[in-house]
Amino acid sequence: MYAVPGAGTALATPPDLAVEPLVAAVTETAVRTLRPCVEETAEAGVPRTHLDALAACGAYGLIAYEPDPASGVTARRVTREVHELLAAADPSTWFVWTQHHALAKGLLRGGDASLGEAWLPPLARGDRRATAGFAFLRHPRPPVTAQREAGGWRLSGRVPWMTGWGLADVVYLGALTPRDEVLFAPVDCAAGAGLAAAPSAPLWAMRGTRTAAVEVRDVYVPDDEVVVRQPRADWVRAYDLENADAQPAVFGQLRATADFLLACEGYEDLGLRVADRAARLRADAYALRDELPPGEGPEDRLRLRAESLDLAVRAAAACVAVAGGRAIQYGNTAGRLSREAQFHLIQAQTGGLKREVARLMLDGS
């Protein structure tokens, strides 16, 4: 029997969250379905049955989930806990699943009301599963463009990385217009719809996420299917603000490293130390996000995110040191944890974060 990630440490699920219905259902799925085969999933790839299990427990409806007001638990706390649990139990499945929410967020924030009515219910049930392709829009020359045509747009180019390829029904695709605007729309992933996997170098971290380069071959998007269209500078600013804070998945990663060290005889104290340090960082990071409006306290937000990443990398390195030579073999938990910690360095990365993490790792403070 696998324990709940972080159990018995300062990172454990708080009692009021543990009994919250969605958290309880996700915990059961994470512990009984995902965690027992996490090493196999990391190598062979996320199976569709894992996503079916997440749909069955209600995880796909997280974006619009509202707890019972009488519980005193907020939707924000539930969201963080679900991400932490899934990222701790099975990072590959977590990352495929988390891509789904970009489309739902876009529909909730903007777009035609009829689009939301058509898309949101099946997305929330997990009947239709989405992935995303748009982080490249921050690059100086985004590789996917949109050209105006009568009644819509023609999208062409190459998405460098698309997670969950072969598992998703639709991709929330971004493209750059000739007027330096970003355009977002749901695009069908079915064969013949204009998307096709392209050759690309294999990943050395998170390769179980079924991530592929994808060619966008003259995909037509009608105007009434465009969810967002705005100046790219505005979108980049909002993207950087949204990703300025320490991410719950990193604290899930730290739960997993603490659990690993606790399970190693003679290293239990290290596991507890990792959990204690991570819990202090988490409390500060979440309090900052709850107490200040977006955009305020940018230096503190960046510092806390960098410190959480630095701790995740160092804690995973400690797991490798404890495991010894076998850690360099694929299929070993310590080696996987180390690769996943490195992945978090680049997930939702910004220029400011690059500089702060590099400085912290070299200077130590």
C-alpha cells in the first residue's frame, strides 16, 4: 500500500483538505492507480487509462470546481493540493493532465459565450481532452503564424513541443498574426485535421509525457472559433505575471523527494528536513499570492520561486547520492526524481526566472 505523498511530514495534506470530496477522490486515484506504476509510466509513456481514471475522479473539472462553502476550504487551496498530489505521485501523468486546463481557462476568460457552452461541459467531464501549444509565442520569432482569410485565419508552422500527443482530442493552439497579435483557438487533433507529428530529438527528462514536435499544416480557423486575439505584448506581460509565483507542482516534487529519503534507512532525518524547508517556502509563496494582487511584490515572488526550484534540485541530488550508482539507470526512482527536478527549472520559465535561479545556484543566497 502506498502512502499519501508527504504523509507524516510538514508537507502532508491538511486535515480539512484531506476530507474535501475532490481532494479525497484525487488522492485515492493518485495513490492506488498512478503511484504504483510511476516508473513504468516515466519510461513507457502515460497510458490513456490514467487519464480515464482522472476523468472518473473529477480532476478534469478542477478549473471550475467550487467546494462546499460550509467546509471553509477555498477553490484555490483545492487547486494547489490537487496539483501537488498528482505531481508527487506521477509527474508524467500530471503534466499531460495539466495541459488540458489552458483551453478551459481561455474559454472562461474570454471568447464567444457559445464557444464556452459548447466546449466547457465535455472538457470538465474529461469527455474531451485538451493539450496546449503556445509557450513559443514568447520567442522573438514564433514558429506558428496566422494569416487572414475570408471569414477566418490560416495557421501554419511547427510547434516545437506538444505534450500528450496521441492522447489529446484537441489542442489550444496559439499563433502570431502579421500585426504582432496572438491568436488562440481550439484545433482538432484528429487525423486529417492539419496537425502531424514531426521528427524531433528525444527528451531526457519527462519523456513519458508523450511530447512531440507537431507540424501545423494550413489549418483553417473560422472567426467564431477564435477564443482570444490580443496584442502579443499584452499577452506576454500576463503570461509572465501568471508564472511569477512558485508552482504547486514543485512542492509536489519536494513531497516525492522527502518520501524517498524517508524510505531510505538512516536518511529519515534528511527527508524531514527537506519537507520542513519546503513547507516554509510553500507557506510564504502561497501567502504572498493570496495577500497581494497580481503584479505586486515581483521581487519576492521571483525569489520564492527560485528558492523552491533550487531546493527541489538539491533535494533530488541528495536522493541520487543516497541511492548510489544504480541511480543512473533508467527505472530508478532517484534518477527519475533528479531529471524531473531539472525539468521544473524550464517549465513556464521566464527571463527573470532564468537569471534568478542561475544566480541563486551559483551564489547560494
